[in-house]
Amino acid sequence: MANLEKSERPWGRYEVIAESATYKVKTISVLPGKRLSYQRHQKRAEHWFITDGIGVVTVEGVDFDVKPGSTVDIKVNQLHRIANTGSEELVFIEVQTGTYFGEDDIERVEDDYGR
């Protein structure tokens, strides 16, 4: 099996656990008190399944709480972000579907880390 992508980020880290021409699957870990950029994608949709921790997800300006077992569906072009509001890592599985899965398909509209 090929080595799959791993990346450290200012908010935590992600690891690709499976990918093909039609999907990519990642585990994403968000550190306590951190959040991802408020972003959208032109070429992919995402489904998130929360496995550990608690947080707040924002989709198109609407916030809702998440905990283990929560799921989130993000359509192509929907603005979204997740924030860890707990004291332990927030971990979720992200399943991307679409036509392209590169990290350059991220349009950030707000970012705590100046990216």
C-alpha cells in the first residue's frame, strides 16, 4: 500500500486513510481551543462523522454543537468550519466525494492563521 498523506496544521493534523479517483477519506484531529478556517470547496462535498471530543460546526453561518456520533453533510460550495470547544482533541472522519480532492481546492474566507 502506498504511503498516504499526513500533515501537521496550526489547528491540529490530518491523515489520509483511503483515496481513489472518486473519494478521499481522512482522520482530522483539532486541538482544544482551535478551529479550521471558514472555507468552501468548488469540486468536492464532505461528510463528517465525529468520533471524539466536542465542538461547534458552522455551515453557511448556522452554528450547531457536535459530539461523538454526530454527522455533518457539507455540499459543494457551502461555507463551513469546525471548532474544538472542549478540553480534549476533537476527532472526526471526513469522507470527500467529487471530482478533485487537492488541498488547493480550498477557498478560505476567514482564517485564524493568516493563510
